[in-house]
Amino acid sequence: MLTWSEDPATTQSVTWRTSDEIGQAFAEIAVSHRSSRFDLNATRLEAATERLEIGRSDRNQDRVDHFHSVVFRNLEPDTLYAYRVGDGGEYWSEWIQFRTARAEPAPVRFLYFGDAQNGVLSHWSRIIRAAYQKAPHANFTIHAGDLVNRAHRDREWAEWFKAGGWIHASLPSVPVPGNHEYGSLTEQEEERRVSLQWRPQFTLPIEAGLPESLAETVYTLRYQGILIVAMNSNREIEAQAQWLEKLLATDDSRWRVLTFHHPIFSSGRDRDNKERRDLWKPIIDKHSVDLILQGHDHTYARGHTPVRMSEESGPDVATMYVNSVSGAKMYEFMKDGWNVYRPEGVVLDRRGENAQFFQVISIDGGTLIYKAYTADGKAYDMFTLTKDESGKKTLYQGDANDLGEESSFENGLPYSREGM
Ligand SMILES: [Fe+2]
């Protein structure tokens, strides 16, 4: 599993899992070369190993596994590397390649997935694979929460890792936890805690100035001039608001993207996240964050703020908001779209129901191009957002919207509403 815990231009973090028979583990890395003996130049690093009792959750077998992680440091920017992980002796993974980020602003392309959550192996696998085929040179992937349905259930994480396979090993992920990544360990326990597996299996940044309970669930990454802010919409909403305000007040990245699970503007029927909206939206507005990528509502919604009051009333657009779903569970869209949020100054540009989506987002200089695709690879929605030197943004609605807005709510996979 590739993630970043430090600078994407000079480091790469990798995490893997074995049985507890492997007490000491290693990773090797070399600059990629056309010669098959590139491996002669490999450097070997010993892994940090963490023991995890999977059986602490009564949803799992009673077993103990080892999670190993290595941070490759002092890498050259914009360089193709090959790495492998193993026991240092007989047992190794294949050599897997990744490219470090450039050290300066440069074009970026990334994938975004709403909730995988249900039918992860049977139905989500086709989405992540279709996304990889659509954008094989993407730089990373964003997972906006609810990667699985039952926080601690190991079988579901096994499905998630199998669905992504070597894509997870080649393309770094930026995951945030959804409400389904929180749950009680046992029937008796009341406290809901983050997945047992979350911190062992993802090596992510730990931000200073945030409560310990948010470690590796709230973090920032800077990638070729873009700021990515991953937030945890489950916990400590107010503490994160203060942190976000400070972060955005001093950040000078040209483009800023936020991702978290519970949407500022709900699109699922009978759902709303007023507290999060009241605390976070004023900061998003104040700093004119460019793009908000969310999940949770098992529908598709894409809109923008602010509503344009007149020709003279400032920029056309400040922030683009997206809710999406990549897995197989589907909800009904709110009856009147986002009309209920009109007083908040938002317009719904495009909606969808009952389809699995993935997104490819490309940023080059002052232009951001967003494309949403359905599982069959067809474009469902697109827009272009431009930003001039003064920061003024202009929104161009795409013409890829040749598919009708899906409006049936009959073909999602069956699911239980328990614990949503
Ligand atoms: Fe959710």
C-alpha cells in the first residue's frame, strides 16, 4: 500500500502485512532502469513492525498479524523508482514502480472515489480498475471515506486490498475515514473507534496542533503546487475548523482541494450535516477553497458557490462541491435537489442517482478540469475551472453531459441500514 507521510517529491511510504511469523521485514528500493539488473543498485531498509490482534473485534477470527512500514527518504524528485518488500531472505514481493513528484508546481492528475463500502470486491473492483485504465498516469487517488462497511471487519479490508491489487501498490492513496470506519469492537462495547486496521495499514502524516484522536486521519499534502487537505468529518469538528483556518491563512498554493466524508450539502434524502456546514463552510468561503470532494450520500451531486447575484457581484464561482459514490449502495436524491440550501448560496449543477462513479481531476497552471465517469467508462459530468493571476475564477460547464440524469432507485445492491 503506497501512501505519503512526508514530502511526495523526496519520500514515499509503503505499508504491507504478513502473518506474525515474519518478525523482521525489509524494503528495497532502486532507481528504475531498463536493465533487469537495476536491482544491483538497491538500498535495503528495515521496516517498523506493528503487531495487531485482529481478534480484538468480535467480527474477526482470533489471529495476530504484523503490519510493516518503511518511509523511503532522500529520493530524487520526478524519478521512477522500483521497490519491493519482503523478509530479507527468501520471500519478496515483485518489484513495483512509482514516480516521485516534481519539486516545483507542475501539471497534476488524480483520481477520486466516493464511498466504496458495499460489494467492495464484487462491484467496486471494476471502478478502481476502470479508473486506472482511464488515467494510468494519475499521480494519486483520493478515497473520501467509507472504504468498507464494518470498520474493523478484516474480511472487508481484504476485499478492498484485493479489489485495488497492485494499483494500491503503485499509485499512492490519500484516504480519509467515513462514519463506517468507526465502530465498536464488540457487541458490548459502546465506544465507536476508528478501524483497528486504519493506522497500521496506512502510513500517513501526523499533524501538530490537533487532538491525538485525529492522528493519521487529518493531514495535508503538497503535490506539485497543489494543497490537498484530508479531514475527518467524524470527530473534533471544531478543533479542525481552527486548524483549517490557520492552515489556509498561511498557505499560498495556487490550488487547494479539501476532502472529507460527510458533505457540506447533502444529496441523500433526509440527510443533513448542519454542524459541519456551520463550522467549516465559513472558512471554505473565506479562503475560497477551490474544490471539496466528499462521499456519504450514495448519490451524485456537483455544484458551486456562491450563487451569482448580478453581473457585477464578484467572481462567478468560489468553490466547487462534489458528492460521489463509487460502490454499489445507492440512495435516493433529495426531492428538491439542493433548493433547501439556496440560502447558503449554492447551486446544484449536475445530479445523479443509481450509478457507480469515479473522477479524474487534472490541474495544469491556471486550469482545473474535472471529469466524472460512470462504471462503463462514459463521461457523466465535467467542468473546467480557471483561475487568473489575481485569483479570479471562472466556471465553464462541460458538454459531456450527454447521458440523462439517472433517476431510478431500483438497481442498487441490497444493504442493511444498520449503522449508517
Ligand atoms: Fe457514510
